[in-house]
Amino acid sequence: MKSRLALFLPGIFLLGFNIGTGSVTTMAKAGATYGMSLLWTVLISCAATYVMITAYGRYTLVTGETALQAFRKHIHPSVGIFFILALTAGVSGSVMGVMGIVAEISFEWSKGFVDGGIKPLWWASFFIALVYFIFWNGRTQVFERALAVIVAIMAASFVINFFIMMPPPMDIASGLIPSVPEVAASEIGGQGPLLLIASMVGTTLFSGLFIIRTTLVKEAGWTIADNVQQRRDALFAVTMMFVISAAIMAAAAGTLFAEGIGLDRPSQMITLLEPLAGPFAVSIFAIGIVAAGVSSQFPNVLMLPWLLCDYQNSDREMTLPKYRIMVFFISLLGLVVPLFDARPVIVMIVSQAFNVVLLPATVACILYLSNKTELIGTHRNGVLTNVCLFAILLFSLVTSYMGVQGLLAMIEG
């Protein structure tokens, strides 16, 4: 069992990284507002994620270089620095937002068994301490195994809820046909389906996922002889991404959308779902959201020290004092939202501004590297892989344009 589980630990790590509270709230928002009609977006995003994971992983299998090392050596050092700054800005906003949502959900949920509920600040402090305690050990294997347990809880919670609150099967099947729904009544004057589609793509096709993937592949000691295992691991990760995302969307579609109720704040998922689905289903859903938030916090707080080690080609020795201090202060960002009862607007704007150009740059870099004969010889991309990568590049440019429009609207607002 241990040896079989070890084969999928890198994929489980990616799954825990990818499915966070951002994914949960975005998929729930889509399901509550448009039913299952945007399920095709999840399918395409997961397929594109598989192509990107395998492309970056394959490059590392052939060359033994991680993504940041390749950017620094074969493109320009400034490209590597840009990715470090952009990803750090992104995860800083994510650490604030994730812990804020987890604390708010836990607060609403706790009202069912504690008079007045347990304050969000206490929940945030507890989960920050939990993540930092596991990090203190410092070994990647510990992070991966802890994530495996948390991800299993998250996946089981959302899949169970799928069967409790699922919409009609025909609605699920029709959602796989690409279409853009009309603007819902609750969205008139708001974001509309296009920006929601861009958000769904952004939560799935995350650049940090592909950068960290190369580090995990190198640390696992895989070579090109392990390409089949690498592809199997990536397929497992994206399949579970699709299943969990679809289950979240279906839970909201089968309840909130069916009743004509929209979704604006994460805490509404507790207060609105309980009379429709019952306290048991809501408790399971809340556990899934908390597990999703905690699982994504591990990679979030580790992102900066891992990127620095990667860029400098040094060992990822997380027990060094400088990294423990770094992770400690990054973790404290999780207290910003519950402590000040405010949204981290400036950090969110900066991180979204970086993300607008981050995904197209990520796709362009692997297109260049994986077609350079002097680097990977006979293992250059085939025609099909290049066509897929070009399609993802165009797709990322379109969604980036949508993101720019949303960013401008947020600044103006």
C-alpha cells in the first residue's frame, strides 16, 4: 500500500494545491448562477492542465532541469525572477483569501453547535498553527502524506454531497456541450458568465502548478524512463480535479440554482444550503471546504522558499532558520482578513495583475523550451502536442483579456 500510494503522491500534491477555496467558491458560484451549463469549462480546463503538466514534467524528465532553472539558463534570468515575484504576489493574496474564507465558513458552521459560533480569528489561528506545525518537520514526504489525508477527506466530502444534492443527469450531460449562457438575473450589472468562465479557467490552469510540478518530478528522481508513470500520475490528478470541481458545481446547481437562489459570499453556502439539503449535507460540505483550504495552504506558504531553492539550484532544506522565518511571516498573512474584517484589496489587485500575463508566459516558455533540439534532442514535441499548446496559448490570451476587463472594473469600483 505504501509503495502504491507513493506513486501517486506527486499527483495528490498537485490536487491539494489546485483545489482550494478559490476553486470551491468559483465552482459553487457557477453552479448556483448557471446550473451545470458551464461544466464544459471545467472539462476543457482540466484537459489543458493535463497537457501542461505532462509537457513541463517531460522536459524535466529529459533534461533534469526544473522550470525556473531552465528559464534562467536558456531564456533569461529576469524571466525566472518575474515568475518568482508574480507567483509570490499571487500566493500572498491567496493565503489571505483562503484563510479568510476557511475562517468564515467555520464560524458559520460552528453556530450550529456553539451559541454565537466560534469567532473567525480563532479558527484562522488554529488552522495557521496546524499548517505551520506540519511544516516544521521540513521534509517533502511529510507534506505529501499529510496532504494525501486531507485531500482524501476533501474528495470524499464533495463526492458524498454530489449524490445527496445532485441535479438531473441530463443537466450534467448537457453541461458538457460548450455554450455561454445568458446573463442571469442575479448577475445583471455584475460580472456575467464571461468573467466567471475566466475565473474558472484561472483556478484550474494555475501557473504555479506547472512550475512546482517540475520540482516534484526532479525530487522523485524520475527520468525519461518514467514518462509513463509521470503521465499516469498527471492523469490521476486532473481526473480528480474534474470530479471534485464537477461535484461542487452539481451540489450548488441541484439546490441553489434549482431554487433560483444566487451566491455572493462563501458563508452563504452554509446558511443557504442547510434548509435545502439538511444539516448533515451542510456539515459534510463545510468539512470539504475546510479541507480544500488547508490543503492549498501547504503549497501556498511553501511557494516562496521552494522557488528560491529552485532558482538557486540548492537543496530544499526547509528546516533552515531563514525558511522557517519566511514561512512564519507568510502564514501570518492568513490573519489579515479575520483580524481587520477587511478584504486584502491591494494585494488582490496586484496578484491578479500578475496573473493576467502569467499563464500566457508560462505556456510560451514551455513551447520554446520543449521545441529546442539542442536541449532535448529527439524528445522534441510532436505535432499534436504543439497544436494543443498553441490552442492553450490562444485560450489563455482570451481569458487574460477577460481578466483585464474584470480587473479594470474592480479598480474603477
